[in-house]
Amino acid sequence: MEELDSKLQKLTKKVAMLEQILDTMPQIVFVKDENGAYIYGNRSFRERFDLPDSSLENIDDAALFPKRDRSQQKEIDHRIFIR
């Protein structure tokens, strides 16, 4: 059990370090799930869309883009997930 706790602590530290690095980047970085919901966005992403730091729950393209742009976003997502 201690070994598992140790591995979990190391993984948690690595995730925190990665998030810190991504949050210092001026480029927008985000991750979506297979349904098109945003599950991660760095600080630049959150600032661009005026989103809270805490959660991206229930955020998808419909919440961020006008209707005319959503089909293009959906097509891009589809091409990425097919790979």
C-alpha cells in the first residue's frame, strides 16, 4: 500500500508540474473528451473564453462559439479522434 501511495504522490506532483508549465505558456492549450467536452484548458484558454480556473464542467463548443462555427469545430474534432 505504501508503494501505491508513493507512486500516486509522484504522479500527482508530475501532473501539477505539467499544469504549471502549460499555464505559463501564452499559447492556448486544451483537451477534449471523445464527446467534444473540454476536460482541460490552460490559463490562456480560460482567459480567452473568460472561464473560471476551477472547472470546465459542462463546457463544450456550444458554450464558446457561435452556431456558425460549431460544425467546423466538430469536423476538426472528428478528424482528430479518427487518428
